[in-house]
Amino acid sequence: MSKIKLGIIREEKVPHDKRVPFIPEQCAQIKKEFPHVELVVQPSDWRGFTQAEYEAKGITIQEDLSDCDILMGIKEVPIDKLIASKTYVFFSHTIKKQAHNRKLLQALLARNIRMVDYECLVDKNENRIIGFGRYAGIVGAYNGIMAYGLRYGLFKLKPAHLCHDKKEIFQELKNINLPNIKIVITGGGRVANGACETMGAMNLRKVTPYEFLNYTFREPVYTQLHSEDYYEAKDKSPYSSWDFHHNPASYRCYFSDPNSFATVTDLLIHCTFWDPRADILFSKTRMRDPDFRISVIADVTCDLNGSIPSTTKSSTIEDKFYGYDPMTEEIVEPFLPNAIFVMAVDNLPCELPRDASDGFGKHLLERVLPALVTEDVDGLIDRATIVAGGKLKARFEYLKDFVKEA
């Protein structure tokens, strides 16, 4: 088998991401399991793992990666850092025609780069096989609890990005006491399950949607809502998951109906994918009503002007919270009396770079790397390749006009 040189690049996009595709232990495992692969790591002052940790595992630190065949990172690579005629693997954020990355896609084509996008790694049934969703949910729920404590002056949690790892943030949660509030987690995927993991770290009681709506409790509780719990067919036909995901415009959201979830929820942790064709959870007008009870929103999905109308801008890891005044429909200071506390950080896994990288790297090593450095038997890498040989791959030809725009 021919030799391959694999380089882990330094994250150059600002603000700098601390995550890595492979942690030091995984790099050592790659060297052992794939002897034809030479692996090097570009030095970095901000990576979540030190150069010494990589060197302790026998990994070479190398500044110039121009002799590598494959270059792997996390975030978009700045155009001036791209090396022509290489294979790159990272999150390009181009497949939804993101205007701010048009020039990146143009550069990938012009420089004859083979671009493999993590977001496009799907099985034959089009199911994504890798991502950071679990840690987005874990941190997003933690931030939601932190926000509630700050909003009502109950407690202060150590920010997740100042904690060493997941173990430390879960220990932080054991030191607080919540009042008997009601918490909703929306979604059923990796992100929502990560949020539920945080609830479990506090030993919070999980109740059914029916119990959540109809009972009162002497302790804090949470429920996990799936689409069928708050969407119904407009023609009153039985809910169909397949039909909802293919024809969301045919369904009505009743999350904020009188006597429904918006009237009994204190903290909303929003973790579900939203299709722009679907109803939003609630309107700005509904948020002004006296019976709208939600006072803290942790919008983990962070779809700007999407399913949560108060999410009109992203917050940051350093400045996590802002207020939304439903009366003026403006962003305000979070502690104003009528303000709804909002957390809308769009890069949550970066708050736990070591844990997030460990989990991501395990899946990458098991499910992706064999196809990348040996033989792509099932077409996994091919399906995730956006451009190669200076052309858009067939699956991504819908980007042709996008690329041509100035």
C-alpha cells in the first residue's frame, strides 16, 4: 500500500477554534493501525491539546505541511493558507450557499483542491455519521441552567469554557439547587440527547409531555419534546413523521397555544433542526402575552431569525447572554425586568474542546479514516467530496451558479 502523509493543521480562522480532529492518543493509534500513514501535527498556541502532549505520544510537530497528501482540521481554512492540489478535510460551511464562504469555494476549485466536508459524511441512507452535536447539547443545556441562575440571582456557575472538561462542569451542577421549575428540551437527535445528559448530571426527573402539561411538581422537572408532541397536520389527519419532514408546511405548530407548552415552561432548551418551511415555535406577538411563561431560552440550534424569533443575533462564548424585550422586539441588557434571557452561542462545542475532540476523533477514526487512507469501498468519501479536479462533484452541482457569482 502506498505511503500517505497526513497533517493536522493549525486552526487559523479567527476566533481560533481549540478543537482538533484527533487527540494525541488517537494519533498514536493511527500510527499503529495504519503503518502506511505518516502523521504530523502543525504547531499551535491555542489548540486544546499542547504540543508536548502530542510529542509524548511520539507524534512529530511540523510547521510546513506542503509535503502532506491529506490535511485535516475543523473550521474553514483561510484562503491564503490553502495549499494547492491537496486533499482537505474540514467543515467548509458552503453547501447551503453561505455567501461569506463563496470565495473559499471558488479558491478550492481554482487551486485544484479535493475538498471533503465532515458535514457531508453520510451513509447510503443519507444519515450523517459524524458531528459535534452531543457536546453542543451538553454545553447548551449547561449554559441554559447558568442563565436561569443568573436571571433570578439564585447561583453562579463556572463558565464551561473555563472548566477543564465535561467532568468538571457536571461537578459544578452538583453544587446548585434549582427551584421547582419546568424545563423543555426539543428534539430527538444527538444535540437533544446531549442536553438530556446534562439534565441527568443534576439527577433531574424526566416526565412525559402529558405530565409536564397537566401536573404540578415539588421539584424541578424536564420533558423532551419530539415534533409529534407540538405539531399537527392542518387537515387533522394523523401525524406522520415521514410526511412532516417532507411536507412541513402542511403542519401547524401548537407549542404556544393557550394551555400548551409555552404557558407552563420556565426554561426552553431548543435543540431541534428547523426547516424554514415549517411553523416557528411561537411568534413575537405571542411572546408579549401575559400567559407566555418562558423567561430563559437556550437556543442551541442558533438559527438566526428562525424557529425562535428572539434569536436575532448570535452570542459568544465570552459574552453568552443577551436580553430580548418582547414589547419593543429589541435586544436589550439581559437583566432588565421585562427581558427574556437568551443564550444563542453558535459554536458551543468549542467550550469543551478536549471532550468534544475526543468524541469526534473516535468516530472519525472508526468510521471515516479507513475509507480516507485505504479504499473508499462504500463511496463514503466520494459522497462527502464537494470539489475535486477543479470541478464540483455531481452531488454538488447545484452550487454552480453560486460559485459563479461575484
